[in-house]
Amino acid sequence: MFFSGYPRIVGLQHFPHLEVLVIIGQNITKIEGLDQVPTLRELWIAEGRLKKIEGLDQLTGLQKLCLYENQIEKISNLDQLTSLEILWLNNNRISTIQELSSLKSLKVLNLAENRIEKIGNSLNALTTLERLELSGNRINSFRDLTNLVKLPRLTHLGLKMPCYHSSPVGLLCNYSTYILYHLPRLEYLDGSEIMCKTLKQLAEVCL
């Protein structure tokens, strides 16, 4: 179901078996009423005015959550979303990666265009993660990127994707070489396919 001209989330009691809800470009300021649609599998509330992640506790079967282009400052209240596979929180105001450890099924995480300065150990529990987008943040340290070694299934990484601004680390000399050396399982870096093992072997020689 797709809604427009929709300043508040109301009336969902009429759709108890709803599986997909898309609300884009509306002045939504609060996530509410979703306890009436516990069968939801996919939720989009994007390009709105959300400041907080809330009201999702009953959506234990949710697989895709897109809250991009809002005003969210903190990652929170996702503990019950153990079936979640795709999470888009890009273009918000998030400064810290936190409270993601319960997302044991997560495969795709988009945090581009936020205010994140550090990765640290914040992603260590996401052992199923395959795609990570961190372009347009404030990450500036090669050393910090080595934390991504702990993600055994990571194959796609973005730190300076063409569709976003670059994170400072993506502008450093030998950026690509460093990444390929420490993350040899990567298949795509910043949207470009890593064509063959030769490139990875070259990275090993250069470092």
C-alpha cells in the first residue's frame, strides 16, 4: 500500500493483513499505529520529518525498513526486529553506530550521508551482513576500517559511492589498495566490481 497526502499514520486497523506500507515525501513526525499491522514485511517512511525510531516492537516479521531522508539522530528501538534483512537509514543526522547487535539476519545496511565519525566494534555482531554503505560520513581513519575484517560475509562496501559524497577516508592515498588488502573477500568497492584476483594480489604486494 502506498499513501500520499498523509501527515499522520492512521486507519491501519482496516488492513490487518498488510505486508507492505510505503509513505514517502509526507510530513510524518512519528511512527505510530503499526501494532495494528503485525504482518508487515516491508516498511518505508522516507523523505519525512521523523526524529526518532519508535513504534516497531510488534513488527517481529519485518524484513525491510527504509527510513531514509528524515531527521533521525539516533539508532534505537530495533531490538525486536530479528528478521530484518535490509535497513536504510541514509541521509539522516546519526552520529553513532549503535544498538544493531540484535539484528542477526541483517544483510544490507545503508548509513550514507550521516554524521558518523567512527566504526569501532559497532558492527561486530552483524555476521550475516553482505552490503555496507558508509559514504558521506566523517570516517577518516584507515585503522578504523580494519574493524570490518570481522564481518565474514561482507562483499559490497561503499565509502565514496558516486551517488553520495565521499567519506574523508576515501580520499586518502592508497585507499583502494588498503581496503583490498584487508578485505580480500570484497566483490564490489564503491560500486565498482573487483574484477579478478590479480587486483587483490597487487594490493598484497603494495602493502
